[in-house]
Amino acid sequence: MTTTMQAGQRSGIQPSDQGMTPQVMLVALWQALLGVGLVWGAIQVWNMPEFFNLGDVVQRFLAVVILLTAIAAFASAFMVWQLSNNGRFIAIIMNFSFFALSILLLGQVLGLYQGLDQLSEGLWRNAPWLLGFPIGYALVWVGWRFREGESVREWLVKAGLGVMMVTLVILLLLSGLPNSIADLFRALVQPVPLLVLGLLIGFFVVGTYLSRDGARFGETIAQRESWQGWLFLLPNFVNFSLFFAIPLLLSLYLSFTDYNAISRPEWVGLDNYIGLLQLEFHTIPAEQASGTVLTQGYGEIASIGLGANRLVIGARDTMFWVSLGNTFRYCFMLLLLGVMPALLLALLLNTKIPGMKFYRAIFFLPSIAAVVGVALIWQWLYDPIIGFINYAIRFFFPESNINWLSDPNVMLVAVVIMAAWQVVGFNAVIFLAGLQNIPKEVMEASTVDGAGPITRFFRIMMPLIAPTTFFVVVTTLISGLQAFSEMYVLLWATSDNARLTTVYYLYEEGFERFQFGNASATAWLLFIVIFIVTLVQFRLSNRSSAYQD
Amino acid sequence: MNRKLVIVALLAVLTASLSFALVANAQDDVTVTWRTRPDNQAEIDVYTSLSDSIDAKLDGVTLAYQAGGTETAGYQATLLTELAAGTAPDIFWIPGTDIATFAGEGVIANLSAVATADADFDASVFYPQQINELTYNPETGESNVEQALWGLPRDASSFALYVNLDLFEEAGIPTPTEQLEAGNWNWETFTQTVKDIGALGDDVVGFGLNAWWANWWLWMNAAGGGYFNADKTECALNSDGTRAALEFLVELYGSGETVPFGTDSEPPFIAGNVGMFLNGRWATPNTAAQATFNWDYAEVPAGPNGQSNWLFWGAYVVNASSLEDPARAAAVWNVLKELTSVESQGLVTALGANIPSRAGEDAIAAFFASPVSEGKNNAAFTNALANYAVAEAPLWTGNFGEYDAVVGAEVTKVINGELSPADFQANICGMVPALGM
Amino acid sequence: MTTLAYETEASRRALEKERRALMTQRILNIFVYIILTAVAYLLLFPFLYLLFTSLKTTTDVFHFPPRLLPYVPLTTEYNGEQVTLYSMEVNGQQRNMVDTGESVRFGFFTTEDLINVAEPRQSGLITQVPIDLATDTGRVVNVGGTDFPVYSVEVNGQSQELLLAFRGGLSRFVAPDDPTVETFANARTTSPVERVEFQWANYQSVLQLRNLDRSLINTALVTVLVTAGQVLTSLLGGYAFSRMQFRGRDAVFLVYLGTIMIPFVVLIIPLYQLMQVLGWQDHLVALVLPWIFTAYGTFLMRQFFITIPKELEEAAQLDGLSRFGTLFRVFVPLSGAAIATQAIITFLYAWNSFIWPLVIISEGNTPNHVVTLTLNQLRNAAQSEPNLMLTGAAVAILPPLILFVLAQRYFVEGIANTGSK
């Protein structure tokens, strides 16, 4: 609102702010040089004989992107010359983006990032000193217990912070910081790092100069907010582009290639997707073996009885289909065991009895532990002989002996129970918050209306917490569809395909059989499944919450 | 005047130090990097000391040992990406199954020329099963050193039964070795033994294995079946021998006197609850360190087709790019020979997890004399290696990983009772990826 | 008078009603407490198991039937060695005995009607004597299709002909103080004398020998950096999205929202390649820099900033604060809870992440392992030492647990709030 109001206003213009100055010319020249440099870079990339084993397509694509940036640089040079604010806008964003990238690049050419390992090693060698942090924190914590304004509080907080600072300094010194600084300095005095440093300073100076000289370009407040907004977003956006957008595009590209990590990716079009999804249908006499009709390399994934005949469904990639089936089964069971009991627990917790917070905390506890650690615990709880679960079951059924982690019919259930244990308290807490958000009056009014508890639950509570239910179901489903660590740690000893989820299949395909192209295609298929599931849920939840209006 | 002098002096010092640096650089040793997949810190220590002693022995070569990961998948993934990026070590160990893949991609060197030029080198000191595979030329289909040499074998292992002697004592039945000596160690007596041990208590079972390919393939071979035909160009899983082995395993696991299929059998064995545990030599260090009962090795029982076993091995192979420079190539070849020498193998096998890949008396004697072998029936391994073990082969005509992924899943279904051996026999060869060049 | 009586009557009834309601409420509450406590116990049990098993010896973990507390057998000196004491009945009295290690082959004898043909070991027995002391008569008796040899055995001083049900080895036990007192028993099924003892050394062992100390520090460093980075970029990004108008804002925001749905596995392989290109593979930086960006965190922060009144911001700007100043002087102090929530979510995510470290840090590169990787390696290497495996798990779970205890409010309420938004 405010911004639109101010949009037409101009900031106060001084005569000295007008007209061309040598600085502006220099900036325009800088932009033009930048363009030249980028063109040179694009040519270099285009002509590289090997491009990190990623293939021509990626190489060309990158070259074109650099070339487009070069064009933007030339355009901005021209527009800055014309004192156009749009040109200035492009130049500011470009300089600060390049500034951010140069910082990253400088770290790279200096080997700063690998230095993180040394830092960690230094901390490890001087681990006893790390105790300074908890001690300092404890002092601060104790200080906070005192009332505001008391001198003890001030003193303790200061002492605590002091202890932490001193610890940090000592740790850095002991970890060889002086040496590292010396190394860093030595690494810096090389042509490439110096060049990067120079560019970095250049980008910063030009960007800062341009951002301060808005008046000359007739900048409005809205226009100022525009580049400021981008600058705020910049750290976020640079990371997003480098580590999300680029890999995402690369993944899409790889999914259309045959790629085994050593040789270059080879464009195969939709072959990976077809290979994963291709099915065959045959109707054969019930007693006939499916191998007689299926094409070489196809396996039976399902068989439907049709009287004396049966319909055999064969798949080229049996394991993909099996893994997909397992994933759905897993998600379904997880919803049953991880969401419904959570709602019941939340209803119990919602009775507003004393001590509720204590129980809530305990229920929440399993969700904070690492899946890997949790799976190690459950592996032994599930042990057929010495595990507590079978021990408990034998109390009621002395003859039973369930091989939780090796019987293909129960192994997935075993994983679901563990996952439900982890997630049920978490979901209960979210449900509880939803229940507590229901206005008291609504529930009281319904009690006066004579609605029984069950009617109240289904007619009033459920629609009111529909958004919460949607959130819980969707997050549980999405995490379920991506399940991997649970199976990887719990079911490692078995060779049965019942252990495979889609991500597990993807992991084995990519990192054990090195079919990176196929694995990428699997990932994208999984994305499509998640997308559809979320969409369907969204539709359903919209419809159900429509009732309440 | 003075200033000029200083400048001249400085220049002189600079030139001197520069030329010294250049000279020192020229005299620098060839640094050869090598890597294995160790199982634990003790092995890392032994390999490091091995590296140091070879370093001291060979002039002009500096050795740098890199410990790889302990898990197969991660180890190979790292190697493959490093090979692609050009940062892989000069010499590295890979499992026998992967030789074909690595050779097919052209990332490991064919050492045939170097080996034939070296009069001191004799390939016949290694087990013939291994050398046969290591000298296979996929283009001609022949095996000899004149055509190919993809590396030298690091070690060898066959499968043996780890036997809990206390349980046999308690059951009052003859041990597998006693039965073998009586000429009575076959599938029937084996099944009976499993039942007798299992009868000792609810928490005791007769037999256990870990569910991966060798553990069922072994039985298939003993019944005359297997994964492939002799030259590995066709699927042989539909043979009656394979089916007989599967039927045997189904019955064995159906008895309920085994560690459940697909559960790691090592913990219950070490806890003293398993009579016989099928595994390779690599299970020895753990067992020796932790078992609190009397135990020994025994040979695997003979099947309908006689005794059979697997020869597991891995080889040190050479990075293809390391042969480009002749000086480096010579250094790498010398290091490779040292890594597989009698002394080196003695050092490594003393840890217990490995058996020398050299079939000669000297290597075997050193192996038998090592402390961890003392008092044990080590011949259970070496007999199998020398007499009836077939080499765990690379698959030159297809992708072993993909082939085995299909077979493993189906075999598991059979043993878990989800699929009948007959249906397995009828369908399996249509499901596996096609073989052939 | 009557009105008063009526009133008292009414109020009494009301009181009665109230009291009854209170009673019902109390009974109901007790019921709820019982259920909640039962559920709490069930949910906590794996943690109890973790704690106690991490303090056991390896042998004790495999004890059957399972038990929670850690026990160690008592030992005594016998023939110059420390040996385990077993408690067993000898000549009608309970004594502590030691296993001599000598094994004697025994025959287990019974009569025809006591024998269990299917499970001879389950037969009722008349006597058990060393097989050498029994004489084979050479005859056999067929019971239910199985032949059992007939032996002549001495029972209570009298010779008797009995069937041999089965043979088996028994160990000779003697009393350590009086070696003439001997008995024969199965060492495996005899229970040793035990007492509760906690193996605290397990913790030292996993920390120092299994590389857990190093990986803890790596994880802490990575987690702190990722959390700080994510909070910072989310603050800046959330502020820009919520409070600033700029070209392309809504388009970028939509793209961000879309990315929340993209599963991480889509990125694994290209990100792996990218790390390879940058030379970050196997380095801790690969666990930090790619994770500084978070669409979800940015989104959460934006949602929170939207609720802050505009007037505050305008007042700040009138006071001459820059955009930056506004964010850090006005918005940040107001969003303590939101920042804490995001920091906690990120902390848990970074601390517990497994698949990405598994892919990018190779197995052999132990100095750069994070705790989940070390646990995975423990799982591989220490299968037969579950106590050490679980000690590792306990150490890995402890830091998030401490954080939970310290900042329980933010955990529970922060996560509850994200769900209801």
C-alpha cells in the first residue's frame, strides 16, 4: 500500500546529481568489459575438450547461459551510458551477484572450504576446551534466572559470554589459526586468487557506487525497493541457483541419458522412463508358467485369475514396480499407524488435565532421534530370539516366533511400526495444536445443542481441524514416499525385494549399479507421484473443509 | 655501487635456490598411490606398514597408502567417480566380480606387455582359477598372459563351515570333520546334523548363512547347477541341478532349525547359539576375538554332484593412466609385484581374514604358521581352493550386478516359500538380462 | 419457609449433581492418566532398552530370555584363574560351583513309557550316567518306529535295564572351596551367579576406538554452520518476500513454493556430480554449503513476518533505520520464537541427515564422518557387539535430547504452530 502511494514520488534532486560524470562512464566501461570477459568465458567453456564428464549438452547450455549474461552486461553498459535506471538496476544486481559468486569462488581457489576439515580436526584435538561453551552457556542460563536489572544477572551473563569468547579464541589459536592465516596469505599471493580478489573488490565498488547514485538515474522509491529487495534475496537466491536449480536441471537432463559415471552421458530420449514403466499383458492358462509368454528380461509383477485363465502382467523393470508397490503399501500402513493413533492421543491430551505438557513432551521424544540410531535399537528389539517384541508376544502366544526383519510378509510392517513410533507423538502434538485452536464457544454451543461426543467429533471437530489433518497426512505421506534410511539400516541383511522402496531402488541403481541415468529417471517419476498425491490431498481437503461453510 | 652488489648477490642466491629446487625436483621419487578396502583398523595398520616396508625396499619409489571404505558399494562408487575425474590412485584393489566392468570401460590397464617383458614374473604361482580370469581377453575369448593381464590377485578365500564344537559335544554327535573323515559328509548327514543341534533348545539352531549370492550358488554348484553355462554365455538357472539345490535349501529352512533366512547369522553364532555358520575366511578375526566357545573350521558337505566351493578373490589392478609415463609404469609394476609377494601376503594373512592367493608351498606354510591359524583346521579352506573351488568370476558377457539383482530376489522368494522351485525353474531364465557379447 | 426448603432442596440437588459430575470427571481423568502412562511407557521403552543395553557386556546382550538390566557373572579364583561361578543344586543343597572345562560323554536313560520318540531330548529321564559306566546289552527296543538301545545301568545301587534316550556331553563342575564336591551339568544352560553392573567403559570404547568422538565434533560443526546459515538466509529472504516490492518477487516466490515439493532424491545424483566438479566430495563443506538455502525456512519466515504490524516498520524507518537495521533491530527481536523453531528444525535435520553424507563422504574417509555414518559403520563392523552399536546410538541421540530438554517449549510449540498454519 505504502509503496504504491510513494511510487510516483522522486527523491530530492540536487543539481550535482544530474548529468554524466566520469564515474558513470567508468561504470559503463566496466559493464562493457564484463560483457567482453563473459563472452570470452563462454567461448572457453564451449571449446573445452572435456567438460567434467558431463557431456556436450551441459557444456553448450552453460556456454549459452554465460553468453546471455554477457548480452545483459552489454545492454546495461549501453543503458547506464544513457543514464537509464533500468540499466542501473541490471548493473546493480549483476555486480552484487558477481560479488557474491566471487566470494564463493575466492574461497574455492584459496582452498578455504576444504579447510573446514582442518578446523574440525583442530577442534577434535582440543576437544576438552569445547567444555567452555556449555560452561559459559550454563552461566548465562543461571544469570537469566535472576530478575531483570539485578547486578548478579548482568554479571553472570557477561561472565558466561566472556567464557565462551575466551574459549573460542583459545580453540582457534590451538587449532592452528595463526598458521592457517599465514597459509591463507600465501595462497592469496598467487595470480588467480589475486585476480578473483581484484574482481571481487571491483564488483563491490561498482555495485555500491551505483546503489548510492540513484538520484542521477531518476530513481523512484519503488525502484529503489526493487533492487534492495533483490539484494536481500541474493544470498538465498545464489544458493538456490547453485545448489538447487542447477542440479535440478542437470537431473532432468541426466534422466534422458545413459550414464554410468565413467563414460559421458549419452542422450537416449525417453528410454529410461520407458524401461522403468513398460508393461506387458498376457492371458494364459492358469497352470502355464509366465516365463513362456513374457519377453526376455521381463518378470511377472502381478497375476489376476480369470477362471481357467489368468492375466499375467509383466514388467521390464520388475524391481521398480515392486519398489513402487512397497512404497505405497508402506505409506498406507504409516497413515494407519502413524496418523490415526496420533489423533486419538491428541484427543486424550486435549482433556486439559494437569501434567498434559509432561506427557506431550514424552510423546514427542522419539521424533527427535536420528533414524539410523533408532533403527539400531529396533533391530535388536525385533530379534526373533533375544528381542523384547517376540518375548512379549510369546507371553500371549507361546508358540509364535515372528522373523520380523527377514520374513518378507512382515518386514515392511516391522519398519512401519518403527516409523509410526517415531512419528506418532510428533503428529499428536500437531493435532493437539489444531484441537486447541477450536474456539471453546463452538464446542460448548454444540454440547448445549445436545450433540453426543461422537457426533461432536465427526460433525464439528473433524471439519474444524481439516487443515491440520491435511498438513499431517501430506507430510506423513511425503516422508513415507521418500523412505529409505529405515529400510537401509533395518533390512540390510535380507535379499528379499520386500525391502525395496523407490528411493532404496534408486540408491542401489545409482550407487551400486551405477545407472545414473536410470536412477535420475526414477527420481523424477517419484516426484510426479508425490506431486499427484499432494494435489489429490489438496482437492480432498478443500472439499471437506467446504462443508463447514 | 653497494646497491648493485646487493642486487647481484640476491639474484645469485635466487638462481641458486631455484636451480637447486629444480634439481631436487628432478631427483624426486615417483609417488605411487595405492588403495584397498580394509575391514578394520588392524588391517589399515598392517597395510600401512606393508606400504612403508615396500617403500623402503624399492629405490626411487615413494608409496602412499589410502584406506578405502569397508562397504563394497561405497568403495566402488568412489573409485568410479575418481577414475572419471582423474584422481584415482595408481593401484587399487577391486573384487573379482568387477574386473570385467572396469576393464570394459578401459579404466584399468592391460599389463600384458609389462608382464611378458619381465623375466622374473611367473603367473603360475597364483591359483589357476584366478589367473585364468585375470588373463582373459574379451575380444578373443582366450586366457593367457600374452594377451591380457588385468592385475594380480591380492588373496583368496573359499567358504567353510565355522563349527561350534561345544554344541556338538553337548549333542553327542560327530563333528563335520569327523564325518568327512568317515566319508560320510553329504547333504543328508548335514540335514540330520542341523536337526540334532537344533534339538538342543529353543534358542539354538543348527545352521546359518548370510543371504547373498555365493551362499546359494555354492549349493547349486554342488548339485550340478549354477548361474551360467561353462563359458558364461547362457543362463543355466533352469537346470535340474539348480532346482535340486533350491529344493534342498527350502527343506533346510523349512525345518525351523536354522537362523531365519535373511538375518545376519554372525551375531547368534558368536553368541554360541548356532551349530554351523557358513562364511569365508573374513569372518575369522571377529570369531577369534569374541567367541567364548571351542570352534573350528570344517568343509562344506558334498552335494549330489560331489564337493564344490567358491574361490573368492579380489585383485590389485592398475589405473590405465598410470601406464602413460614409462618411468611410472615400471615403478607401478614393481610395487604391484611386491604387494603380492610371499612376504606381503604373509603379513596380511597373519591377521586372519585372508588366505594367500599364491598356491605355492611357501605361502601356504607361512599361512598355516601364523598365530591366528594355530590349532585350527585351516585345510578346510586350502583343500577347497586347491581341489574343487571354482573362481568367483567376473561376468565378461553382461552386467553381473543387474543379473544377480534379479536372481537374488527370486531365489529369496523360493527359500522364503513365496515361489516354488518349479516355477523358478520355469521362469527365471526369461527374467534375467540377456547374456552375450 | 417452603421456599427456603425448596431452595435448599434445589441447591442440594445441584450440589449433588456437581459432585457427581466431579466424580465422573475424576474417574475419567484417572482413566486418561492410565492410558497416557501406558502409551508413554511404550514410547519410552526403546530408549530404556537403548540406555541399559549400551551398558551391558556383549555376552549379556545375548542372554535368553531378554532382560533390561545389565548383569555380569561373578567370578572366583580357581586353579590360578578367574572363572565364572555357577549356582546349582548338589546333593540337595544350593552351592556355587565352577566349570572345570572337562567334558564327559553321558547317556540319558529312561523306560519305554517315559520316552518321547519325536523329541528324545524331551523324554522323562530315570537317570543319567557317563556312557562308559553303562553296559550295552546289544539289544534294541522299537518304540513308535525308532530303535532305542538297551543298556544295563546302575540306579541307586541296583543294576537296571533301561533304554538310552540320547547321548550328550556334560561338563564337570566342582565347588571351588572343596574340589571333592562335584557334579555334571550342561554349562550352556546352567545359570551363572550374576550381579548388576554397568559397563561405562563401553562409552569410552565407542568414543575413542570407533571414531565417534571425531564424528561428533564434525557433526556439531556442520550442524552449527548449517543452522546459522539457514536462519540468516531465511531471515533475509523472508523479509524480502514479505516486506518488499520488487520485480519478479511473486514469480520467484512461486518457484520457491514449488521446490518444497521436490524430493531431495531428485537432486542426489547431480549434486554428487557437482560436488565432484567443485572438488568438495569427501569434504565437510559438501555437508554445509549446499544446505544453506532452504525454501521451507524462507517460507516459514515470510509467513511469520507478514503477521508483524506495518506500523512498527514505518516507525523504524522514520527513526532513520535502514532496511537492514529494520530487519535486525525491529523484526528479529520480535521473532525469537519463529527463529528458535526454524533453528531447531534445521538442527534436527542436519544432525540426523543420513542419505546425503552416505553418498558424498566415502566409507574409508573416517576423519570426515558424521555421527550417522559412524553409526552405520558400527552397524557393519560390530554386528556381533550390539552393546557397542547401541552405545554409539545413545551417544548420537544424546545431543538432540539435551537440546530438547533445554528448549522443549520451542520444539513442541514451534512445530505445533507450523502445522496449524
